[in-house]
Amino acid sequence: MLAQWRSTLFVRDAGLTARGWLLAVMTAVEQVVALGGRPEFTLDDVYAHEARLAALYPGNHNVRPKIRQQLQVLRDRGWLAFGDRRGTYRRT
């Protein structure tokens, strides 16, 4: 449990808007992983949450690029990793 908490400490260093997007995408990933029952998922799985994310940020008209950007940040921070196939990720 402590390791899970430590793996998210980088979020506190993000600015307010960036933190909101990070947390929203992290929530979407957690929902996808919980629903699928496995740590691996596709970009399309996260895109399925596009409408909810667009509703959270109505001023953003580039939701899919923002999702990809946040997944890259989460990957760079070690919260995610690329999966074995193109377009797949794995929750670490």
C-alpha cells in the first residue's frame, strides 16, 4: 500500500490544471484495469472515457491528444509501461 502511495507522489508537483488532467486520466486507467481484471489495456480502452473527460474540461477541444499526453507523462513517471503490442499499456 505504501509503495502505491509513493508511486503517485509526482502528482503533487504538477500544476493545478495538469494535476486535474493527470488524476482524471489515472482514474480512467484504474477503471479500465478494474473492469478488465488485468493490468494491460489499450489506448482505445482509455478513449472510451473521452466523453466523461470532455465534460470535466469543456474548454478543451483536443481531448484525445490530451489523453495521449497524460499517458506519456504517467509512463515517464513509471506509473505505466508500454505493453508488448503497439498501442497497449500496462499498469505497473
